[in-house]
Amino acid sequence: MNRATDDKLRVFSGTANPKLAREIADELGISLGKADVGRFKNGEVRVIINESVRGTDVFVVQPTCGAVNDSILELLIMIDALRRASAQRITAVIPHFAYARQDRKTRGREPISAKLIANLITTAGADRVVTMDLHAGQIQGFFDIPVDHLSAVPLLADYFKSLEIPDLVVVSPDIGGVARAREMANRLGVGLAIIDKRRPEPGVAELVHVIGDVAGKSVILIDDIIDTGGTIAQAAEVLKEHGARAVLACCTHPVLSPPAMELLAKAPLDELVVTNTIPLQERALGKIRVLSVAPLLAEAIIRVHRDLSVSALFQ
């Protein structure tokens, strides 16, 4: 990657994932922007930008994770502070976009929360958004500003390729993730299988079918998010029952809400590979390997800064 060579580029961080922001700044060869992000005694977010940003191209790194609502408010207030400080352009770098699963109405009188969050980010003053592996790609259309939607699949595929695992099959844990699993399978040059889960009637246990051959093979389960871990844990058990020799899993966003760690620890998983879009608060599970998305995000930032193609990263 060609590092930044001018003084118009700035990278700031909220408190959601400062380690990732520092890694990005290191990749770019610049120092992280000086800002105090804290709380007043009553819990209100307090932001002070401690350097001039007038006329600069600013990137705010803040995944919406952990205390999700606090991280969103931090992002909005930082954007507002930078806009009022006369930054020329403000890009919200949101490695993990919360509320993405609330992208449509499934019943009456229900909000479309992902659209609301997109509106808030735009209203706060962001000119552009860089994000990764949205739960639903159409969320890009919720924004009235440009969105660069990055994928961690090439990063994950390169890792598994380096392991040189024989007789490998990529598995989607549900029908909704088939496109993602197919991309992984194509990059690895291996076969694809799908787990089809059906609930015949309310309160009755799911009937699970595996579409594809996994007997005697090593399989990679891939998802965008692992939240409570139930889907991946159940899928791993089903694949073992169908004769899989080894089961590995991967995802971009390790939300890992309780009881995820307990479920995944008991599941027949040989390894769980995640990225650092969300910082892991707990490393009790020895099966976890974390890959850094900092080089990818840094490359996207420098391309946006220089008005180059971002989609070329994945060609």
C-alpha cells in the first residue's frame, strides 16, 4: 500500500475500537488524530478535537459495538464536532454497522432502525461511509451519501488457503448466506454445501437438511455475524452428524453475546476465525483466531482520499 504523504489526511477514533484505529493509522504511516472522547458525570458524551482540521479529509473510525447506543452517539457527536471545525470532508469508517438486522418491517408498527441510523449519520454531517459486510447489502441504499462496502471474505479465504486443507467444502449455515459462502468457495476453488433449516410448526424442533456432500470432508462454516452462537454451534453438530471430518467456522463480526462463548466452547469446532472489526473482550475460547482488517481499511481510506477506485480492491 502506498502510504499517505500529505498533511490533509486525518484519522480519528472513538472509544469503541481504538486498537483497530491505531493499526489503521500505523498502516497509513500517520499519527492518530488528537481528540478527547469521554463522559460527563451524568453520562453525556463529551468530545473535544485537540488539533486543527480545517480543510482536511477526516476519517472517523468507530464500529458500533460494545455499548452499541453509546458508540453510535459518540460517532454522531464526533462528526458534528469535526463539521463545525471546518473539516473539508468527513468519512465515517464503521467496520461493524449495528442495527443492520433491523432492515425491514416484518410486522405492523415495527421500525426500520437501520434506516434511522443511516439518517442520523447523514444528518450529523458525514459525507461518506466506509463499512464492512453489512448484514443486508441493500442497507447501502438507506444512505443518501456514498457508501464503500468492503468484504472480509478475501482476507478469510487467504487464511484458509494458507492452511492447505485437503477435501475442503464451504458451508452456508442458512439459505440467506449462500452468496457469501459461494464467494468463499470460488476463491478457494472448492465445493459448496448449504444447511436448510425448517420449523414445521410453532414449538416443534427444527428439521435440518444438509444440501451437498460433507461426509469425510473438512468444512468451513461462514457467516457475517456470530451473535449468540446458536446457529453456528447447531450447524457444527449437524455437520458432524453427517460425517464431516473437521469443522471450522469464520465470520467478519464476532458480536459473541452471552451465551456464545459457552455454546461455541462446547460445539465440535476445530477453529473459529474472526476479524477485529469488533474487539474481543474475552479470550477464554482457545479456538479463536483473530485476523486484522486494518490493512484493508487503510487501503480503502487512502483510495478514498486520493479519489481512486475502492471496488478495485476486490477484483
